[in-house]
Amino acid sequence: MFVFNFSYTFKRRNGGRNKHGHGHVKFFHCSNYSKCCPKDKAIKRFLVRNIVEQATVRDVQEACVYGGYTLPKLYAKMQYCVSCAIHSHVVRVRSKENRRIREPPQHFRRRSTFVSYIPNTILPGALDFLLAVVAIIMVTFSQ
């Protein structure tokens, strides 16, 4: 009698999932395609955007009463299935050697060569406040 210890080759050491020790995980719907996929297999990314478009940010800041007010951002958690994440370039296909690298990729920021325009700084608001206080003091002392 022959006994073979046969094992299949595998592509990833976690099998493409983050399920270690759990028998079953819940499914989710892909943000792009609404395909059902296990939650531990999802590619999860946070989408951080401005609440208003870039064209209207300046108009809103100029119309704002408070000086130096920054608009809040919109945070949305996007969950993609593997095929959608590859198709929309959220993740890339890596070679056999590069799949073993487990460090997150480095993010490069573009250098900004222009000076950002800030219309409502704290200074105009402080000057208006000072002028209002002086006007109130002058009115009270003139009576």
C-alpha cells in the first residue's frame, strides 16, 4: 500500500482571505458592482473628499462669517471585490516575488509649487472684533 502526502501548490499563504480561525464570515455587496463577496476578502479603502466641489470652495470660504474656517471632509468606506479593485486600479497585480512583500506601498505626495489662497484668515476677523469693541466703548463713554 502506497501513501502519498500530496499537497496542491497555493498562490497566497492566506488563500486571499483574512479569515484565520473563523469558519464563516458575512457577505457584503461590492461598492462598484454590487457583487456578493466575503467580507474578509474585500479590498477596503477610505475615500476622503471635500463636501463641496473644488470650484465652490473659494466662494463658500469668502461667504463664511468665521475667519479661517475649514470645510469638513466626507469620509466614505469603500469595499471592493477583487475583480473590481483590479479593474479600477485600486490594487495592482504583482509578480510571484513581489507578492511576498507584505509592507504597505509608499505614498508619494506631489510638491505644490503655488501658494494657496486663504481669503478669510484670523486677522480680518480679529480686526473687525477690535473695531466693534472700540465702537461700543466710545458709545458708552459718550453718553
